[in-house]
Amino acid sequence: MPKTQLKHLSSNSYYANLLKEAYAGSDSETMMVMQFLYDSYILSSFDNDFVDEFYLIAQDDIEHHKLLGECIVKLGGDPVYCSSNNVFFNGKNIENDKGIKQIILRGIEIKEKSIITYKILIAKIIEKEIKNLLEIILVDEQKHKEMLKNMLKKYENNT
């Protein structure tokens, strides 16, 4: 993921609150980090090549999470683990399917939802630096979705 600088932001509680959805909402980076790490641990019990790919996705999502948290702070917000509607993130947000196909399908669904979230945020936010950050993250999420679709094809071709 290319580095992005957020140098010229001023306090904006509206934008900070909007970003909380991508940061810690139901289809957020917080959820994706936890879900993809959990899934990588479960996948390690199977003999497959998907463990490393899930872990790499989680690492990208950790970077997204960091950038969003820093952006929220620069906008004068507090990066607490809750959505823009003040619904707090907790372990119940993580699904615990154990089958390889179900894990991959869930990953695709999660990435599709996050893509929608980022597109909505990009449409609502005018500030150029934030928009740029969100567009960079969106491209990563689209790449992740394609990776997951390729994993699904590989899995289905080998079963």
C-alpha cells in the first residue's frame, strides 16, 4: 500500500465521525483485521495455501486501520472502537465458520461490504487528502476481493 500523508487536515468532527464507520463499524477495518486473523488461524489447521494470503490481507487491513485512526485524530476525533452510531465493536462481530469454502465466501462478502462503505465515504467527503486516502484503501479492498475470488476458484478446482 502506498504511503499517504495527512498534513493539511483541520478539525472536522463530521468527517471524523463518518470515518468511524470504516474504522470500527460493522464492516470496518477493525472487524476485517480480527476476522482475517481469526480465519488465518483456522485455515492453518487445513493443508492449504490460503493461510498466508489471509494473513497478508489482515496485515493490509492493519495498515488501513492505522491510517484511519490517525486521520480521525487529526480531524479532532477519538478513534474509539465504535461506529458512527456509537455501536461498540466486540468479539461477537467475528464469525467462526470452520470450513475453507465458507471462510473464503465470507471473506468475499466482507470485502464487498467494505467496498460499498468506502464508495459511500468517498461520495460524502470533499476534503482532498481524506478522499485520496479512502481511494487508496478502496483499491486495496478491491484487490483483496479479487484475491479471495481466485482462492475460491482454486479451492473449487481442487475439490
